[in-house]
Amino acid sequence: MKNQLKLGGNGFILDVIITKEKIDEKTFFVAQGIQLDVASQGLTLEEALENIRDAAEIVLEDSDEKRIMIKEEENDMAPMLTRVYV
């Protein structure tokens, strides 16, 4: 599953890949940023998205260069994720 997060009110968008993992009978949602090396998890999808948003905002606080990398641009098409069965 792929999702886009809008970070803060600054017009930054982070594309996120979300996977479902099972560890010791508990299911977790793991969220991993594409443009930014950041990841987080949660017991629910909403919690994972909230946690990765918080983590990404912390990383971006200290880096103007990373902010430029993920600055939202008009007509910017989000990457597509799909499965191919062979």
C-alpha cells in the first residue's frame, strides 16, 4: 500500500510505503518514507501514519537540503506501487 503524507503546513509531501507485519501474533503496520530515509510503525494504519509524520518532521527540522528534496511541486506525479505476478 502506498500513501502520501502532507507534512506540517509547509507544503511538503512524503511518499510512504506501508506494509503489514506479524510479530509474535501481533500485527503491525510499518511505514517507510521514499524520498526521506525515515520509517516508523504502529498497531493501526492511522497510528503508523501519525508516527512517520512525526518522525519525518523531526528529521526535516534540521535539514534544509532534505526539505528541498521533498518540496511539493505542481503537477508532480506520485510514484506508483503495484504487484506483478510471474
